[in-house]
Amino acid sequence: MKVKFRIRRFNPEVDKKPYWGEYTLDNVEPTDRVLELLHRVKWEQDGTLTLRRSCAHGVCGSDAVRINGVNKLACKVLVKSLNLKDGGQIQVEPILGLPVVKDLVVDFEPFFDHYRSVMPYFVPATPLPGDGRERRQSPEDRARFDDTTKCILCACCTTSCPSFWASGQYVGPAAIVNAHRFIFDTRDGATQERLNILSEESGVWRCRTIFNCTPACPREIEVTRAIGEVKLAIQRGGR
Amino acid sequence: MDVQTHQFDVVVVGAGGAGMMAALYASRGAKTAVISKLYPTRSHTGTAQGGIGAALANLDEDHWEWHAFDTVKGGDYLTDQNAAETLAREAIDAVIELELMGLPFDRNPDGTISQRRFGGHTNNQTKKPVRRACHAADRTGHMILQTLYQNCIKEKVTFFDEYHAIDIITNDGKVCGIVAVCIDTGEIHVFHAKAVCFATGGWGRIWETTSNAHSLTGDGPALVWRAGLPLQDMEFFQFHPTGLYPVGLLITEAVRGEGGVLINDKGERFMERYAPTIKDLASRDVVARSIYLEVQAGRGIGGKRYVHLDVRPETVNRYLAEAGEDRRVDADYILSKLPDITDFCHTYLGIDPTKSPIPIQPTAHYGMGGIPTNLHAEVLNSGTGTVVPGLYAAGEVACVSVHGANRLGTNSLTDLIVFGRKAGKAMADYARQADFVPLPANPAGKIVAEIEGLRKSSGKTKPYVLRQEMQKVMMDHVSVFREAPGLQKALDTVRELKSRYQNDLVIEDRGMRFNTDLLEAWELGCMLDLAEITTVSAMERKESRGGHSREDYPKRDDVNYLVHTMAYPEKGQIRIAHDRPVDLSLGYQPAERVY
Ligand SMILES: Cc1cc2nc3c(=O)[nH]c(=O)nc-3n(C[C@H](O)[C@H](O)[C@H](O)COP(=O)(O)OP(=O)(O)OC[C@H]3O[C@@H](n4cnc5c(N)ncnc54)[C@H](O)[C@@H]3O)c2cc1C
Ligand code: SF4
Ligand code: SF4
Ligand code: FES
């Protein structure tokens, strides 16, 4: 089939402001991924089109973009899922709320700064086991935070959040998801510090439970639920 | 052009599992920087699915000696036995270290790390599969990558994210740093260092069908080669038996570890014929060849180029019962152990693997060869083992050689941790006693001229055209099976592509900022170099061993080829010498490989 592409373009060395570039691709298969088609535009038609990508199967988190208005990983969207007619249009823009560097590439530094601010690392609650072996954890305790270990830091959630758009100070759902991963890990001993960080002005209370983030997550993490659990933990004063 | 200069004791190029492990250790004793063309968490280690191998013996009796032997046998005896010993011995402690860093492994009821079966890992006495693969569902690599990045944040490791290394700087034959492009600004940065470690991962993108990320273009080996140093065992590239058809993305061996079986068009579990004892869990080269032969014999599904991987509970349970095992599975269990695989099948094919079989084909997966190193991750300048002072390599890019002619599943992740750690320690030690080698005058001059030349390329051929031709010819003639005429054809084609690359390329983006048109073209240059070296290495090995199967030389030839291949750059040519002996110090004599 034939597909029209409408892609938000901006080259800081040339353009005063962003514009829409239009491209037409023939011989598109319903099973093609949008990433492959963006590659075809770049490789066959316009080498200056710029995007990030790596794994091409939804696990590295490089290629979050807005496809027809919804945050997606371009490598995880098949043409057939967009329900296009022959000659139909796919619109691709950079994710919102982070500064655009060039075309579909945004500046990830503010996103990673928020991530780094929530102590996203293990702080052991107990001394090293005397037998030189692993710390033990029951399958039930392990299951408690399984969902939030899946995060690939793609920013689909944070850049679909109206509270984050309103204020870039808000740490955003991705950072909270990654804090959750440690807060609910029974091996970890820094729960209280993380809860303190997240109860600050920039923390969880900025979340108005608008639920944009959960459907945006390509890893199907229950983002809003994780945020809710962190809010409860703050109120409870612990895990 | 402005060039910025930085000075660090240690520079690690690459932020996958090997690079970050090396950086964690190096930074404890030396001023260290990590340079990565991707954000660290985008590295390909994050896609590793099935597990990391270590004889923890949490569920079955197991010993590091068994793991070492399996590694040697899996490598078709080209594995250096001292390296296999190091890997298997230190694996145990390496996995424990990851757990202590916070890695959320799956757990057994007693709270210990959960383990499962994987191809080629056996109880050496009964020859039956042993549970050795430590895992976190089917996203073990993701957890390793995240855990290491988290620990790097905790220990305040310095990162230069989205910096692309494009040259090694040497002075008087000594390494003194690297040149990198800041991708965002296009500026050139010189990193003056005492020690440089390459941890740039694989180069599967040379082939058409691959499990590898777009970024796996072999920059590290190409840079080392261009610095005048040899590459080892490049003909050994693993084709993983189960790539999703037709996209090539990986379906982990853990599917078979959990009981999945391969089925041909006639409904036969054909691995019973090729590997009567461990069947679907034979090592990867064996299974990939079997699939290929089934397809050639017309027993692909519907006569096409794929077979089925069946992990439907009823199928798994039938074979478990036949094997006299008590274990039974249901759909929920499969889902809990293989959530990502289920998601891939659903997203890319619209099928549910607990209800329909998965179509699979072999896919280019892993480079056993690479930059030759010794057990301390020090790079060697020849088969006789002289070290290049200040140069290190670890992870998939390095050839220790632990994997020999064929890597066992789960041994790469182990390799990253064990040898990444060794590289880090060795570099910290080296930096303590070594001085900086002074930078030569205008250290980036030559590479800047090259890059500027590339940026202005104004021929007629777009890079993707050359890339696709290379990928196709490598897939047709330098994949699961090889023979002289095909190899010659591949070589001729690759050389023709190289000349078009030099004389007729066109780059459309002439800008400085985030110029991926330019950098992709530069990566293509690396891949063309490696495609040529791989093909020449394959031509010169006139035997079949592990991942290298010659139709014209179907037998293993231990008299002439129980030795590593070294490719040396010489006056613009490739010289092959079989001059790095295989270490046999564990005393395992080459035997016929039956599974
Ligand atoms: C789909 C898949 C599943 C796998 N599953 C398993 C498994 O279950 N068990 C197992 O043991 N192994 C598995 N493997 C193999 C294993 O994952 C890889 O071999 C391993 O992760 C490689 O790690 P690495 O640290 O060497 O490199 P990578 O993780 O690939 O990292 C390479 C790094 O180098 C950087 N880099 C590259 N070039 C440059 C440059 N020019 N300048 C700057 N930076 C650069 C990149 O940015 C990146 O950070 C799997 C592989 C694949 C593809
Ligand atoms: S639920 Fe909270 S975090 Fe998610 S989109 Fe809404 S406001 Fe943002
Ligand atoms: S929670 Fe989901 S959407 Fe948000 S960064 Fe993580 S993986 Fe992406
Ligand atoms: S390219 Fe890795 S998530 Fe899409």
C-alpha cells in the first residue's frame, strides 16, 4: 500500500522554526514497523531526517515519538495497527515537554536528571551475607516490585503527562516508577530517603492522577498504580 | 575546527555490560570516563533475554569444572581452556556480586537465585541438561544493564553520553587516547588517557537477518584494525537458531529451556535425529545447521524457509511425560517465565505462543572473534602474545578466547561481568604505575580530515544501497554454511562495495549537529572492513568447526586447524596466519562432539 508521512522537522543550523515535511512511500506492508518506514524516508529520500534508534524491537527505549498524536516507540508500531486506508497518513513528531535538538531528537538530559534525583540505586538494608552468597528474597517479596523493574527509560510516560508539560520541575512518572522499584524492594534500606525526596514540591503530589502515563507505557507498566503506591507509602511513613 | 581536549587515567569506550563493569572497577582506583555513542541504558546488553550462566548449584548438582568443560566442548575445542576455567570459576562470584549490587533475579522458594536449563549446559556425568542459567524472567540483560548503570550513578562514574569514538591515538606505537565526536554538537573531542578499553559490543549488522541492534556496527574492531593491530577468529560468527521469522529478532533459548521444541512441516521433533541425547538443547551451531538442513530438504513449514518453535503447554507436557519427568507447565507459567517473548510474538506477528507455534529461522547473533586479548583483558599485537601497553578490550568485542568456535547461551553475559571486571582492575593498576604518553602534535588532524572528506561526499550512491548489498551477500555466502566459490563471490562483492564507498558515496546531511547521516556512513565503513576480514578468515579455514561450516571441508581438522586465526593488516591487505595456539591447560583433548 501507499502511505503518506507528515514529519515534524527542525534543523537548528538552518531553520528558524519547525515545519512539516511530507513524504510518500510505496510498497508499504501492513506488517512494517513505523521505524522501518522512517528509515526508508531517511535512507531513500532525505538523508537529513534525524531520529534515534537502536534495538528495533522495543527494549532499548531510544525511539519514543508521537505517532498520530500518541506517544509510542516507533519500532513497536505496526502499520496495520494504525488502521490506515491506502494512501493514508502517518504523522510523526518529537515527544513533548523536552527541548527539541533536531527533527525527532529531543534533549534527554532533563529527563535523566529527574531519574538520577530519586536515588535510583540499591542501598542494602543489611550487611553482606556471611556465607559469601546472595541475599535471599522470597518469590512473594520479589513479585512486589516486578512491574516497575521493566522500565526502559523511554520517557513515553513523562512526556505524555500534563503535569510535566505544565512544569518541568515535576520529576515525572518515569522517575517515580524507578523509585518505586527500590522503595518496594525488601532488600533496600533507603526507602525513607526516597519517600522524602518524592514528597517534596517536585515530587508525587504534582501527579493529578490523569492517567495519561499508563496507556503510554510500551512496557505495560501500571504507572499510575505505582505512583499511587508511593503516595500511600508517604502517608503511611514507610513501605 | 575547534578540538576540545580532556585528560583521564582511563577511558572506556562503550557502556554496555562489559564497559560499565570495567568502569565501576577502574573508577575505584583511577580517574575514569566512559564514552558511549548511545545512552548507557540503550546498549544492546539490555536485550539479552535468557540468562547468565554460573554453577551456583541452587537447584541441581553443579560444578565450575562442568561449566568449563561444557564451554570448551560448546566451542568445538577452539576455546582456550585457561579462559574457560577463569570464566567458569569466577562466574559464581560474578553473579553473586550482581545480586549484591541489587539485581532482582527470579527467586526459588528458598529465596536463592532461580536457574534454568540452556543449550549445551550439562551434568557431565549423566550428560543431561543442568539448571545453570541465572535469570530475571526473560529480561536478564535488561536487569544487568540497569543494575550496572544504577551503580555507576551511585558511584558517580563520569559519562560522556552520545559521544562517538572514531579513532585511537597512538604516539610511537603506544596508545595515548581516543578521538570522539560529540554527536549533538558535531565537535571533536580528544581524550588523552593512560589506558583505553574497547567494550563496543558486536557487529551483527553486517548480515541481513540479525538479532543485533542497528548500532552494532563493529566500530571497536575496525578502529583497532586501522591502528595496525590484528583481529582474531573473525570467521566464527554465531547464527542463533531461533530468530523470529521474518524479522530476525531473537527468541531466547530459554523457550527451549522451559520445554519448547522445534517442529518441522511434517510435525516431527527433528532434533531427536540430530542430537539424540539433549535434542533441542544441543549447542547453537548444531541446532542452526539442523534447521537449515530441514529447510533444504523441503521440510520447512509450508516449504518456506522457517520451522516452528512450539511452547504450547500441551506440547511441552507431552514431551515432558515422554521423557519421564514429573514437571508440567500451564499457560500462566509460560507467561510468567517468558513475558517479553510473549509480547514480541503478539506485537510483531499477532500470535500467542501458548496457543500457536512460533515461526523461527537462524539469525546472525554473536561474534566469537574480535580483538585478541589475554586473561587480563590486555590487547595482544600478535598470535605470540605481546601486549599493547595501555590497550584493553572486554565483552563481545574481545576474543579471549572463551567461546572458541561457538558460544554457549548465557556465557556472554558471564563474559561481560568476569572480563569487564578484570579489565577495570587491570587498568586501575596500570594507571597507578604508568605515566601519560604525550599526545602527538595535532592528534585529531588525520581523522578530522577523513570525516570532513566523508561529510562532503558528493557521488551518486547512498550509503543504504551499499549496506543492503553487503548484508545480502554476507547472508547468502558467509552465514550458516560456506564454500569456496560463495566466499569468493562475497569477497569480490565486498571489495567492489568498498571501492564504491570510497569513490561514489553521497552524504546529504552536511551539517554539524546530530548528523546521523554522516555517522551511519562512517559505521558502514567499519562494517565493510569487518565483512572483508570475516570472509578472508573464512576462506583460509579449510575445515568445519563450531559456527564455521564449510560444505567443501565438512570435517573438523585438528591436525591443521586446532589453532586460532589471526588476521593482520599489512600494506592495505589482509594477511592470515594461524599462529595463536589454543590453550589446552585443563587437559580436555579434542573429541568428537555428540549431544
Ligand atoms: C537479542 C539478544 C539476546 C541475547 N541474550 C543473551 C543471553 O540470554 N545470555 C547471554 O549470555 N548473552 C546473550 N546475548 C549476547 C549478549 O547480550 C551480548 O553479547 C552482550 O550483551 C554484549 O555486551 P557488550 O557490553 O560487549 O556490548 P553492548 O552491550 O552491545 O554495548 C556496546 C556499547 O558500545 C558503545 N559503542 C559502540 N561503538 C561505539 C563507538 N564507536 N563510540 C562510542 N561508543 C560505542 C555502545 O553505545 C554501547 O554502549 C544476547 C544478544 C542478543 C542480541
Ligand atoms: S497520572 Fe500523574 S504522572 Fe500520570 S499522566 Fe497523570 S498526572 Fe502525570
Ligand atoms: S515507565 Fe514505561 S513509559 Fe515510562 S519510561 Fe519506563 S518504560 Fe517508558
Ligand atoms: S529502537 Fe529500541 S526501543 Fe525502539
